Amino acid sequence: MKLHDAELKVMEVLWEHGDSATNFICAQLNLEVGWGNSTTNAIIKRCIHKKAITRDKVTSICHALVIKDQ
């Protein structure tokens, strides 16, 4: 699976913090790289489409399906 730099930023948050709510990922990436919520949510959707992460529809908790070493 090939992940682009932006997608890897989302993955890095999950690898560092474990399962995380979408709003937490948005806040972290806003602090780290200045992305707005819509940008981060679009990248999260790309990661879901690539099956790199899953997101619970009720709680919006994201879970990495790819380990860092891959």
C-alpha cells in the first residue's frame, strides 16, 4: 500500500496516540501542520478508502489497520 505524505501525517497521529477520535486528529494536525478540519477529514476519508484505517460510524474513533513498520 502506498500512502502519500499527507496520509502518513494522519497515520503518525494514530501510531503515536493509538485509536483517536476524528476531532482529536484534526486538532493535532492543525497544531502540527496548520490543516483545517475539512482538509484533515478529506485525508482521513482517503485513508479509509485505502483501508489504512477504519472509523467507527457512531463514535468517530479511528483505528490504524497498518502498522508503522509496513
